[in-house]
Amino acid sequence: IELCPPGHRFMITMVASFIEMAGQFLMPGLAANSCQIVAAQLIFPLIPVLWFWAVTVESLRWLMATQQFEASKELILQFTHKNRMNTESDIKGVMPELEKEIARRPKKVCIVKVVGTRNLWKNIVVLCVNSLTGYGIHHCFAKSMMGHEAKMAITHNFYADYYTMAGIALASCLAMCPVVGFLGRRGGLLLFMILTALASLLQLGLLNLIGKYSQLPDSGMSDSIKDKFSTAFSIVGMFSSHAVGSLSVFFCAEITPTVIRGGGLGLVLASAGFGRLTAPIMELHNQKGYFLHHVIFACCTLICIICILLLPESKNQNLPENIPDGEHYTRQPLLPHKKGEQPLLLTNSELKDYSGLHDSSAVSDGISENTTANGMKSM
């Protein structure tokens, strides 16, 4: 996404997600033959690695942000040679500036620097909790649909169960495209998290109520009704929780500055991996504490709904390059302001003059600065 313009970042990410889905659908066919499994383990991982090494270049955005100007110059010359560009006219002024800065030492930034920030660390922590909850509760819904006991499985065929879960994940990716395009990153994440919370709470509360009434002799309810409701809520929960986990990772990549984008993504992916780790932990304990496991993640979804409102909106915004740029991403209301309505949050220029120490002319000059929706100066 560092190579894409703002309007195409999400589209490129979704293309990668669909390729991942294609690999997920192909895997059972390879697993049908044990000999093919060995070949897949030896050959398939090498293909994308060799292709990536041969085609992909280092991110010029990251090289420039970390002041690696020598490597940046070589990469720009490589681009001009491959694209048959005229160095004197097409990139006029760029190379002389790089020549002046080549002597400067590279300035790489550690992810620990986030601790000293005011807003950036909160955004990363919120997305870490979202990815942890999304991937963790996904297992709860999957076990509810497939049955946390062998006799309750939706089907007795491994391939049917596998393709059912893969189909739900594919439908989730398809739904993310229009939803995120219309509501934005924060609005889409909030919508999918609300769906996850509703599916979880209804499954925990309504199904227990149906189970109590089904035990009464005159209720007319059977266990099959409870199983149908459980399957429906599980499908909705798996659908929305998969979108929450995927969108949290993409959101983090957009709001984390270039100099520490790898570290921020690493924290969110580590949280997602910890959420996935709850699945084998439950299997090791023979599903003991399964209900409590689901209740804890259901409570986390409610907390995440509130925390998502604290995130900024990154749709059609330039990627932040350094930590100060990331700090300038401020929260905006979900709904646009009405005409003549005073915004609740001040922009960066307004905050500088809010102390009242400057005269009125300085205040008017500061407010008139051209800023973007997230408080960053437009280029």
C-alpha cells in the first residue's frame, strides 16, 4: 500500500485477500492425497518467495522517510531506466536535492517511540484489541456452528465443513468492498463490530432462554429450533468477525507512520495470532470453559465498539510519514457537520492559538490555514 495512491489502497488489499481465499479453497484438494501434501510443503512456499524477490523492490516511501538517500537515489535511477524517463526533465530538481542529503546518516525509528506519543499509541492499542477480539471470537462462532461436541456437527463431512467456513470468509471479503467504500474505514469497522456483538449476545442470551422454554412440556419448542438459531447467529458472527480482523490490520497500516509501519503492523498481527491461539487452547482443555470463553470475548466486543469511535478516518488521506504526522490524525465525528455548526474538535492550527496569548490577527491567520479532515496540511 506504500506504492499505491490513496484511492487504490483498499482495492489492492482486497485483491491480496481474494488470492488468499483462493489458496484456502485449493488446500483441501491438496490434502486429499498425502503425496501432494509433501510436494505442496516443499514447492508452493518457494514460488511466491522467488516471485516477490524478483519483482518487488524496496519501498521508496520508507527509504525517504528514514533518510536512506543513497538507496533512494539508486532506486529512482532504476525506475527512470526501466520506464525510459528523461532524468533532466521528468525528475528535474529531485536528484540535486538527493545529492545534497546523501551525506546524512539514515534515521531509523524504533516502535518503542510510540510510547511517548499522545494519540498514536492509543490508535494502535485499539486496533490490537480489535484484531484480538475479531480473530478470537471467530473460533467461538465456528465451534457453535460446527458443534463443540462431535455429535452436534452441522455435517459429518470434513470437506463440507471446511468449505462452509471458507465460503463465509469469502462472502465477508466481498461485503467489505462496498461497505468500506461507502462508510469508510472507521464506519465499516464499527458496523462489522456491532454485528459481531449482536450475534454474540443473542447467541449467549436468547439461545439459553429458548433452551429453558424447550424443556417445558407445553412450550412446543424443540432442540432443533435452538440449533437452527445457533447456526444462524454463528454464520453472522463468523461473517462479521472475519471482516473485523482483516479490516483492523489494514486500518493499522494506513494510520501508522511509514517509519514504524512494520512495527505497528507486527503488534496488530501478534494480537491477531494470540486471538487465534485461543482455539487450540480450548481443544487442549476438551472444551472446558467454552461458555466463559465466549462471554469474555462478547464483553470485549462491547468495549471495542466504544473504542472504535476514538479512531481517525484514513479514507482518501495521505499516508503519514513520520511520528508527528501520525499524531496529527485526530478523531472526527462519524456524521458530517451541519451548516453553521461548530465542530467539537479543533484543528492543529486552532490548538496552537487556543492559549489566548496571541492577538486576534494571529488567531485569524492560524485558523485560515488549509488543513485536511484529519488535521494534516494538504499537499
